Amino acid sequence: MHVDLTSGQSIEVIPIQGLKAKHKDAFTGAPKLFIQFDKDGNPDMSALPFSMSIGIIQRNALMAALLTGWSFTLDDGVTPLPLPRWENDEITNMDSFGEIPIDDFNEMEQIFAPYVDKCRRTPDPKGTTTGSSTGTSRAGGRSRKD
């Protein structure tokens, strides 16, 4: 899908109807957390990168998986800015996101917000039933023995 940005730049992106499980997997699997253990075998959580950067990594991974082209160039205005790609569970050319003018990047974030929401969505456990469930609630209902 071709999208013209306000600045005149453009991006090519897989339409939201084209989202697949592999795109959600890229989104959820992009952050890599490695746990170290101390000499007693207990997890050492002091070096884990718990911060807002996890959301940025997820957004960038999804964008890299869904972008198929763009018109951005390097500062010379001629050389194409390398397109970030999600390959082998990592983002190649991720630095290219940092070279996009801020207004264009903000507009791209708005375009990708529904994609992020769709990948973030998890089923409501209250809306599901188990194999042994009848799908009815016992609370406040009448007994089946009447």
C-alpha cells in the first residue's frame, strides 16, 4: 500500500488486512532479555533493560517487518536511505529510523498505531471457555437441579 506523507515523502507498507502471525511474532519477540545468574545460581536481574526502550524495539521491529519501500534519502538527497528489514529475528539497518525527519517519523507512528494495537491485543480470558466449561456462570443463576 502506497502512503504519501505530508512532507512529500512516501512509504510502501503492507496493508493492515495483510497482518499475519509472523508480524505479531516479530513485534512480541523483538525484545531480547538475557538473565544472568549469580554464583549461587540465583537470577541476577540487575542488568536487565527494563525501560521504555522495549516498546520502541517492538514498534521498530513491526515497522521493519511491514515496510516494503520508502522514498527517504541520505543527506545528499540522492542516495537512498537503507530500508530497515526484520530478518533472522533482528532489525537490519535500524539506524535508518533515526535519520528520518521527526515530522515524517511522527506521521509514520500514527500510521502504524493501529498495527501495533492489533499485535498487542490479547484474547480476553473471561470471554473464553474451557473444555469442561458449560459457558454459563454459577453466580446469581438458578440451579440446574430444579
